[in-house]
Amino acid sequence: MEKTVIELFAGVGGFRCGLNKVELKNEKVSENGNWKFVWANQWEPATKSQEAYECYAKRFGSDDVSNVDIFEVDKKKIPNHTLLVGGFPCQDYSVARTLSGSKGLEGKKGVLWWAIVDTIKAKKPPFLFLENVDRLLLSPASQRGRDFGMILRSLYDNGYAVQWRVINAGEYGEPQKRRRTYIVAYHKSTKYYEQMKKLNMKDIIVKDGIFAKQFPVKPEELDYNMANVSKSMYKDLADVSDNFQTQFYNAGVMCDGKIYTAKMESDCNDIYPLKKIRETGEVADKYFLSDEKIEKFRYLKGSKRIPRKKPNGDPYMYSEGAMAFPDNLEAPARTMLTSESGLSRMSHVIEDNKTSKLRLLTPLECERINGFPDNWTNTGMTDKRRYFMMGNALVVGVVAKIGIELEKIIDNED
Ligand SMILES: C[S@@+](CC[C@H](N)C(=O)[O-])C[C@H]1O[C@@H](n2cnc3c(N)ncnc32)[C@H](O)[C@@H]1O
């Protein structure tokens, strides 16, 4: 089996950087892995400018990168591939039966998950490697677990088994405490599927599965749950959409529609402190904070109780606790958001290495927090967009580790 990959929702190429241990030196990119990226798609619907695409195309070349809405892509024309990767957003995955019944089921328009489903229907890749936010497992609040149930059911309908884990990168030696759901799916036709099918589902989570091998967990389950999304329980996707509800935990397996999910704790003592990625030389003035801004940040990050009104007019007291100010340099960074560096409670504020004065993270430090090569997004976009790209991206080191296991698995296929 060839190690061919397509990257959907490619952004600035976090999956590719991780799988191929990409380096950037004097504007020259070297890909040091064995994965052959045969196609990528990236299109930003919210802006006319396409900086993420431009960055991807500048770094990797524009030949096999498409910059159109994924819904406009004829999925049959996508090159054949062994592995489909992509970080898709958490949206509403519910579906309704169409009134006429002729079209079958209809998901909400613009929901990117259905573009992934269309691609796997057309191309049947043996392996998928996906990433999403941690709350995917819990949403929506009114029907806990339905959205992830929909994902599992669509993968089951297309012949896949699944392993997932919510990984806090900071608990496994990465410089950011970013918690994300990682999903690996493998088709019934693979040897890996046959191998996993024979194992006890708990053992897959604790020791034998793709995640346990790189992200060790303590052997005791803090809680567990079982569920089933197969045809024997739910007639079709619309039935899952209307009726499925369950408690998903941070680790799990789905095979033949049967789900086993467990609450696991990390078993790793590697800490990557924020201070290690801090720029050591002189940092431009624009990143330093005026006294006025320092006071504003102090307020935003402090504990407070504010009287507010609910939409129906009833008063309530909004309260929030204090956050470290400035940020703790001995711990990994907190999760970086797309709004990083704005005057907001969630932006990092650190003590500068040279001057000890307070300042924001630089775009380069944000790239380091995600494990991208230095200056990866320095491709002509503004600082604000560079922060945005990194807030959207993922921790490259997590992808690299999962990639090691995927490579072993694929090497073992015919
Ligand atoms: C969560 S980000 C993924 C970031 C990526 N993993 C990285 O490392 O940079 C999702 C991406 O999907 C893109 N996107 C959103 N809607 C899209 C659509 N309809 N077609 C193609 N791409 C889309 C966004 O522009 C964004 O870059």
C-alpha cells in the first residue's frame, strides 16, 4: 500500500508538517517523511483573500492544491489515496428526511462533515485521520453525543471502524495545552481492521490501539460506557439524528457499530515549558504593552463578579476566577485561539526574556507553540492573520506521533 495522502481543510498544512516532519530553512521547505501528498483543498469562505491557501501553496507548491469550496469539488476527480486527513469544524450534524423521500436524507447546508462523507464514498480510502475540537463528543447540549454518534454512524455505514482520543498536547511533552479530538478510521478491507476486530475493546484503548502506543494512559478506567449505532439499533442516519444520545468519554473504539468508550488519564510526565519557545533576542516594540494595556489585561485576567441580565430580563451574577498574569513560563502555553494577541482575557501575556517587560506572544512564538517551523506563516500576511492561522491550526507534534503508528500499520498492509 502506498503512503499517499490527501489533506482536506488544509489551512496552512498542519497535518503535512506533522506527518512529513517538515523543515523550513532560508525559505526552502524540506519534507523529511515518507508520505506523498497527492492533493489538498483549502478555501476560506469568510474572506475574499485566501491567505491560508497562499501560505500552503507557497510552502508546498501550488500544483496539487485546490482553492475552491470543497462542496464544489467533484469528489470522483480527487486522486486515489491511502490516507485522508483533515481538521473539520464542530457543526450541527443533524439530518432530516427529505419530504419527497426521493433525495433520501438531507444534512444542514455548509456542514463540512458531509463533504468528507462524499469523498470517502467516492474514493474509499482505507484510512482516515481527522481532528476536531474536544466538545465534539458532547454536542449538542440538548442531545448529548448525537453529533459524534452521527459521525460514527456515517463511518459505520461506509465500512469503517474507528478509534478516537481527546489528547491534551501539553500532557504529552508538547508546548501547548491544546485539547483536541483525534479520530482514526480504518476500512473493513484492511488487515488492521481484522487485527483490531479480534481484540478486546478495552485493551485497544489501554494498550493495543493506535493512540495508546504513543499517548500512554493509566490502566484504570475512571468510568466507561457502551453504546451501539448499528443498523440493529437505528434504522438510518435520520433515526440516529432524532434519537441517539450517549455519554462519550475521552477515549473510545467503534467496530461494527458497537461502541466502547472510557474515561482515561494521561500517563506521561513530559512537560515542555513556555519559556523554551520564547524568543531570546530583541523583540519589536509593537509587541510590548503600554502601562494602560497592562492595567486592562490585569482587569480582564482578574477574578470578577458582574451583574448581568438573561435574555428574558432576569438578573444574574456573572463570575469568573483569576488567571495567571503574566502567563506561567514553567508550564506549556494555554490553548491559542484565533483572537490571540487581541485585548482579551485569553491572549497570552509573557515576560520578555531580554527586558523582563510584559509583552504579547509574537507570531513566531505562536508557530513554535504549535510546533510549526519558525516563520512558516510569514508569507505576506499581516500579524493578525498569522495569529488567526495558528489559532485554527493544530499541534504538529501530536500529528507526527500518530503518523508513526499509521506508517507501521500501512507498512503491514498488502
Ligand atoms: C480548523 S481549520 C484547519 C486548519 C489546518 N489543520 C491547519 O493546520 O492549518 C479548518 C479549515 O477549513 C477551511 N474551510 C472552511 N470552509 C471550507 C470549505 N467550504 N471548503 C474548503 N475549506 C474550507 C478553513 O478556511 C480552515 O482553514
